[in-house]
Amino acid sequence: MRALLEPRICAVSYLNTVPLVWGFAHGSQRGRYQLSFAIPSECADRLRDGRADIGIVPVVECERQNLRIIPGAGIASDGPVRSILLVSKVPFDRIGSLAADSSSRTSVQLARVILARRFGVDPHLVPANPDLEAMLRECDAALIIGDPALAVDPAALPWRVLDLGAEWTSMTRLPMVFAVWAARQDLDPASYSAADFVASLEEGEKHLDEIVAAESRARHMSEALVREYLTRNVSFRIGPRESAAVDLFLRYVAELELREAPV
């Protein structure tokens, strides 16, 4: 195994990561790790090719890459998540094509699971930039995630809208886990501490007012939206219910992939 004095961490660049990395960026964990930022799928790619040792990665990538999950902290919801929206021009059970912002692989698979299990459709996926009107010109429906989703008001849109966090919880009575901290298997476990990742989050929670003020300015969002999102829409603790939800979600994804496999 490789031991590093400063393991390389790749964190997601969206608003929902800021409390998780506060300690690494500003607090008592600063300097123990090399911190960089990317979109969720890029974080996963950096772990795959060795450019990062630890990352906040989509849960589907943990199994695909055989990553070692670092327990305690991650990104989840238990009801409406607000930042993962499926917007459709047609009834959901008639969606034949879906323009997908593929920056989060978990969100894409979540959309497929919900559309298949609740509406009986498995639309053709079209990779797209997160421009809602352009996406809907090309396809029946669009999946937007992260900060681009927060930038729109779902109630003001002229199309049908599903909040996929709310749909998952309604369907399963479980939270939805979007991303977790995970490490490459060849990284020496002695080179990092799982407690650091929980401690970094705890420091972020103590600085929530500062985070809300700074991020609302930086991301051109209202303070009310940022605070609501970070305190009510997303959660950051990964416990037994969240672990059960991960297992169920990965089983549903595997069933979809098995259905697609050639006979």
C-alpha cells in the first residue's frame, strides 16, 4: 500500500460540499491533506486514474471501483433535496428521451430507477450541458443537478417537475445517499483518519452563518435559499438508515443493468 504524508482529497465543487470540507479548507484539519475540487463524476475519475487518493464520490462508483468507504459523513437527503430535478414536457410515463447533466452518475442512475419503477419507462439518455431550455428542445425531459438546479424555481417552471430526493423517499421510506467519502484500496489506512472527515463537517456546522453569507455572495443565491438548502434539504451524517438506503439503491441499479445485459 502507498502511504502519503498528505493524501490528495478531491471534493465536489457544489454548495452541498462546503460544510463537509470546512475543516480541511479553513479549520484544524487544514494542511493534513491536499485539497482540490471538481464535479462529482470528475472526483470519481481522479480516484480511478490515481490523481486523487480520497474523494467525495457518487455511491455507484464505490462499488464499481471497489473503493473503501470512510464512515460517518457524506451527502444525503430525507425528502425533497431541491438540487436534483427531473423536468419534463410530457407525462412522466411517456418520457422517451432524457437530457442528462452527467456530472453526477448517482443522480443519473436515480432518475433511471425512479422512471423505471414508478412510471415504467427507461428513456434514451442524451448527455447535455445544464441548460434547461436547450435540453428540453432536444429531449422530452431534462435532469439538472447541483447549483444549476438551485438556480431555478421549480414552482415557476411551465413544465412538470420531480424532485428526485422526494420521489425516492416516497417510494422507499428511506433517505437517499448521493455521495460518500471513499478512499482507494491501495492507500494505506494509516495515512488518514476517518475521524478527520467527521471533524471537518462539525467545524463546518459551527460556521454555518459564515458559510451562508459567503456562499450566497459567491454563487449569486439568496441567503434564505442557501440556509434552507444546507439545513433542511441536505443532510451530512451517514448512519444505519443511510447505509440501508445505499444497499437498496445499488440493488435497484444492478437490476436495471442486468435487464440491459444481452441474453
